[in-house]
Amino acid sequence: MNQIVPSTRARLKRLAKRGAYDRETVHAVLDASVTCHIAYVLDGQPYCTPTAYWRDGDRLYWHGSSVSRMLQGQGAGIPVCLTTTHIDGLVLARSGFNCSMNYRSVMVFGTAAKVEDEAHKLEALDAYVERLFPGRVAEMRRPTVKEVRATTLISMEIEEASVKIRSGPPHDDDDDLDAGIWAGVIPITEAIGALQPCPLLPAGIVPGATTDPYAPGRHFDDILRANVGGAVAPADAGE
């Protein structure tokens, strides 16, 4: 089924018409980023940890040092909430009440647990590199057994998810339209800058095909979505 049917914990309550629950939209918002925040509770204390993630179907992965408190706690299998947000623009209206932001956000619920199988772990870590740089795994030194064992990998099946999107111009009250001040959208993007070679790089080594997508000026989220099969443009969800 394409629809991820949400329970009350995932269903939007405020401005519900901006919400979406289909897999295509959920995956598109997830695939346009590599960073997220993961919320969980350990021993009655709430935590929210920023980290990098990647997706394989309806399964999400993230990793880190094996001594990380977050990862050690999640290794037992605990409920978590993962979120990521893209700010696409500042929306200037003619009144402060109607000012807003254009954004794409997703909230995902699931149960996180360690990936113990080393073959599965290595395959997933390779997928993370390929997520950013298709073809790069074949060029790099392979991880050692020690490196693989020193990395804790966490996996979570998407149990529920909701997307919230705001796009388009400001929505001013009719009485404010003659206020005599500028109104509109200031777009915000993450753009690629010029590549910065490692100072220890031997002479004559140049970037290869795996870095070609990262041309200066390109939008980072466009590159990420293209790496997993193409972008899905958000529709104008209105006010």
C-alpha cells in the first residue's frame, strides 16, 4: 500500500490540509536530506540527538561510535521519533500574524534496534556512501573488521509517518493588501560551493565522476533526490 495510515500520534491536528501520509511524499522529504533529529527516552529522561541517516525502502539507518549513549540505549530496541525539516523560504506578509515559512518536514515513528549481523552492517554502511557518492565504494579502501565492529548501526522500520508542507506566497487578509509594504517570499537553499582539496593530496589527483554531481551552485537536496531516482516537487499546500 502506498498510504502510511497514521494513528492519532502521527496525524496532523493544526493546518491538517498541509499534511500528507503517502509513501511517495514521505520518502521524497526524507531523501532530500541526510541529517535528522531523533527523540527518545532513556531512564525517564528525554533526549533529542542530531545525526546523519539514510533510507532503504521503508527502513531507516543511522550510525555512530559504539560508545554513544544514544546508540547503546537504542540497541535494546526502543521507540523513537525521527524528524527532518527543510526551510525553503521566508514568507513576508503584510502583518506579523500572517508571516510564515515555506518548509517540508517529516515525522517518523518506529522502534530502533542495533544491526548485529556484520554482513548486513557492512552492506548498509556501503549504501550510506553510495547514497551520497554513487560509485565511490569501489574506489575506496574497504573497512577493516575492527572498524566495522567499532561502528554501531541502528535500523528502524517506518511504522508511521506524516509530512507537513507549506509553499507559495503569503496569505494576507484582504484588508491588509493596501498596506504599502513589500510582501513575498525570500527563497532559501543549500547550495554547493567550490571543492576544497585535502592539503595532503598528491599532485595530479583530480576529482572523479563520484563528485561530478556536486557542481558549485547546485542545490544539495536536488543532488540527494537524484541519487535515489529523482526528485518529487512539493505541491502548494496552501494555508
